[in-house]
Amino acid sequence: MPIYIGDYLRDTMGLSTQEHGCYLLLMMHYWTEKCLTDNIDELLIITRLNAKSRSVLEKILSRYFQHDGNCFRQKRIEKELRRREQQSSAGSVCSEAKTAAARRNARKGGRPKKEPNGKPNENPSPQSQSQSQSNSHPDKDSAAAGNSPPRPDKAPKKPPDPLGTEAKECVDYYFERHVEVRGYKPTIVAKRDMELFKRLLRNYDVAAVKEIIDTFFGWKQRSDFTTGTLFKRADVLYGVLKDKAEGRR
């Protein structure tokens, strides 16, 4: 039930709280039942009033309702009820039209295709109809022709890692040299250490990296023999190798 707050407050100036409750309950019953009986006893029950408050009910009826035969009516509520019925009937007509259009489209094989001007093509050509029918069962047609339906493309294979094998060889050599020199097995983190040696192999070949490892374990200044330290000092270690080769050390 629509209630227009401004209109309601303007029309009910001076009503008590009890009278407001009585008026609202009468309107709500009117809206749901489409009428309001003129039986005072029933109206007392509807408004939750007792016999002592009968004057409250009579005041609201006389001020806001008109007696019509065996019921009370109000023009504003009657107007709103007619408006709701019109909206309901209009919605029903619209729904029926949509249903009929959907049935027509279903008989034609679906919604009509749109032309370049944006308007639907209500009369598709026989060629387009036959094409849509042939495309409606592609798997069945391909099976009849002896061809299996196309399979999704396989994921591309990862390219081989040219440095992976060489890095593994360097890690193994580092492990062997650590056991030989330090007397115990080092802690090897495969992914991290492999990546370190791959980065070294971008600048040096396998033989040079092995020489750097040998120099690293023969370098008495170092006490922390880890792959991380080896990587950080690789350029210095390689400089030591060059100095030895040139006879500077």
C-alpha cells in the first residue's frame, strides 16, 4: 500500500497517537480486502480498540471515509487500487506478448538474426536455414563422415634448458669438493643453488666454474664456504686464477 508521507501528515494534523493507529489499521485492512465493512464491532476488532474507545473509531470514520451501502469507502484508496489493477493487467499483457514471441522464435529455430541496419530478419533465407541446420549437429556430421571432432590443442612443451645439465654438474662438483675439503656434506638447496650456478655459467664455461670452486676451497681467508658466498666472490676468485696464469701470484 503506497503511503505519501507529506500528504498523510498534512491530512492528519491534530490526531492523537491512538487515532493515528486506528486510521492506519483501517487503511491497511481496506487495501488488502478491497473494502471496509460498516459493522462497528468488526471494525473495533480490526483496529484493536475496545468498546470504550468507540468514539475514536467513529471520529476517524466520519472524517476520512464515506458510508456507501454496507461498507465504508475512501476516494484516495480506491484510486490507488484502480492504478494497481491497471499496472497488473498491463504487466500481464506484456508477459503474454513476450511468451508468444518466444514461441514464434522457437518454431523458427531461435531468435532471428539481425541485419546490418540493426533490425531482426524475420524471414531468413532458405540457405541460412539449411546452414543453421547443418551447424546444429557438428559432432554428428563429423562422425557420419568418419572424422572425429577436433581435439583441443595440447599445451606447448617447455623448451629445453641448455644450462640445466651444466649447472647440475657444477653443483655436484661443489658438493664433492666441500666433502673433500671440509669433511662433511654441505646443505644444498636445489632450486636456489641451481639458479646461482646458471647465472655463473652465463659468464664462465663449466671448466672455469670448476676452477673457481677449486680456488674458493683453497682460499684460506674464507670461513663460510657456501654457494652464496661463492657466487658473490666469483669475479674475485676468477681474478686470482688469471693472476696465477699470468705469473703474478
